[in-house]
Amino acid sequence: MADEDVVLLDFWPSPFGMRVRIALAEKEIKYEYKEEDLRNKTDLLLKMNPIHKKIPVLIHNGKPVCESLVQVQYIDEIWPHKSPLLPTDPYQRAIARFWGDFVDKKIYGLESGKVWTTKGEEQEAAKKEFIECLKLLEGELGNKAYFGGENLGYVDVVLVPFYSWFYAYEKCGNFSIETECPKLIAWAKRCMEKDSVSKSLPDQDKIYDYVLHLKKVFGIE
Amino acid sequence: MGEEVKVFGYWASPYSYRAELALKLKGVSYEYINEDIFGNKSDLLLKYNPVHKKVPVLLHNGKPIVESLVILEYIEETWKHNPYLPQDPYDKSTARFWIKFIDEKCFPTLWLAAWSAENEREKVTNEACEYLKTLESALNGKKFFGGETIGMVDIVASSVGYFIRVTQEIMGQNLLSADKFPQLFQWSEDFANCSIVKESLPPRDKLLPFVKGLIAKYQQDNAKA
């Protein structure tokens, strides 16, 4: 693997970027991390992701891969032998992809953002839906240690970055996710015992400070 | 072989169409069940897709798979002949990128351009044209997005190449025109003319009044909101 050249263009609070960091760490791939200033995007970012101009961008031997779910699958396919993230059985893979898509649509989607960007009735509705979606995920987890079974899998990698944002959500929304979804929090803490996860996620306090900063910048109360 | 394959779909749904086209490309026989999605969804549909309650649902030997893109990946991995995704992981990631682009940007914006209110239409239409330009660049001189033969990107792009073209006709719009986007236009013609595609597309004369009704409903709901 001596000729592997892996670069990750990223932004430290991005849960999408965290997914890629975790996947690369699970596979024990050495890479160069480059922090982007989203107000001042580098020429490299604009060249490697001209269509969306977004992070994360994974550059493997000079070729860019964009979109975090696409990147995680790519990493799993290029380095299949260490820590496989998707199962081998097509039906189990379909289940994993379904829940990965669900997390993207429902947990990372615009509606859940309303938990910290709105107030009053709108915020209450957003909180309710957010918790309902987390409970569905708890149902899918069941009694397994991880969504991937005995080890971290695709859905774990896709969802766990969001744990770093939970404290900010709780403070802004004035609620406790652990009270509503204790099994999910237990799962998240179990994931955090792994270096690949704990070293890829920023401190919850730092994310909360970042959210407060965003609220100021966008004039959100 | 004892394979039991069923598709719960809706005749006019571009998402449902993807699942059917994929099975046809693989030569897999299936039973099609049309769901009354605007009226009364069947108990079976709600049992097989409790989370989203939508079509399409693929049922393979009693096991449900839902979400059209998840279904397409499942079909590709289960019936390995006539592959519609590239083998190389990098090329596969490129295909998946374009699929996401079509589903999240291109198709929704084109649909919005059809029914959005007068004051918003110009902005949305401009955005849609930008997306069409970008999508055209993915063809890069090839006959299909998949190369010489239909690939997964083509299957997903059918929502733009066929369903949106029908919508455009109703609205008197001509965004996907031969002068503005010659390669993309040619692709949509070549694609719709493939016998395997033709035999499974919902007929234009049935689709036109249906989409007309749907647009009217969207415009009504939007005006009330």
C-alpha cells in the first residue's frame, strides 16, 4: 500500500466529514487531513468538487470522491479486508443502506435542524419528530452492540458523528436525548470507546460553542 | 428456481419505474401490484414499508426492500449478470455521485419548475437549467451515462429524460430542448427508444392527464400554504 496517497478536505464540526474520518481510521489508512475555511474555500476544494463546492472531499491518488455516503462505500470497497463496514449478504446490505438513507433524510435533514434554529411551536414539532426518528433507530439497533452487530458497521459510521451534536441540540431545545432514548445514548458511548470514533469526533462543548456562533452569525435567537 | 419477486408500485411513479426497469434489464420475472397511493394503501404495503409507507417496495422471497436506490443496488448485487454498475470502485463512486445529483438536485428542481408560483418560477427555472447543464457534462460524449449500454445512472435519469419531458409538455416549457442541451436531448430520445425501456414506460397518453392533475393539485396546495 506504499503508493496510496489519501487526502481529506474537511471542516472540523462537519458530521459528514466525521463519517469519513471514522471509516479511514477503522481501515487504519494514513491520510493527510486538510482543514477548509468554508468562507474562503481553497482552489483545491473548488477544483476537486466543482459541482457542490462542499466538504468532505476524499482525494485518493489524485482523484476526488464526493458525498459522504459515497465516500464511506468507496473506502469499504477499496480496503475490504480490514473492518468491513457493509455486510456481504445483499439483503443485509440493503437493510444497512436503508437505515443509512434514513439517517441522512431524517437526522441530518433540514427538519431536524429546526431543533436549534427555531423556537416555540415550530421547535416543539421538530423536537418531537427528531425523537421519533431516534426511537426508530433504537428499534433497529435492538439488543445488538452496534448496528453492524459485533463490530462497527455502515450505519454506526453514518449515525455516530451526530452524537457530537447532541449536547448542542439538548441545550438549544431544552430537552434530554438520554431520557428519551437511553439505548441509543448507550450505543453512542459504546462507539466512543473506540479510538476510531473518539479521535474523529470533536468535543460536544466545542460543537455547542460553534452552534452558538452560527446562531449569532445568522441572527437566530 | 423458486424465486418469488414482487414489486409494489404505482403506474405513474418515476421511482416505481426504476425498480421495474432494473428487473427487466436483468431478465427477472416479477409480479406487479399497483398500489392506490393517493387513496387507500394496502395493508401489505404498510406492513412491508412501515417507516415511509411508500412505493416502490421490492419483495424477494418474502423479504421487503424499500427506497428505489436501495432496491437498485440490491437487484444489481443479487442478479449479477447484465451488470448496470461499473466494477471499478472509483467508477462506481462516480456513478453513485451522479445518481445522488439527479435525485437530490436535478429531478426535484425540474419538478418544482413545473408547478412553482409565477413569482418564483424564473429563479427555479434558471436553477434547473444549471443542473441540466451539469448533468449533460456527465454524458461526456457517451451514448448513455453507462457507456454503450444502459447503466444505473440512466435508470435513475429516466425521471428526467421521460417523466420530466412529459411534464414540460403539459406546462408548455421546453427546458430539456435539443438546442439548449443537444447531448442530453439525444440521450433522452435514445433511452426512450430502447425496446426494453419502451415496453415498461407508462404510456404518454395516460401520463399526460395524470401529471396535469398532479400539477394542479400542487399549485392549489402551494397557494393555500
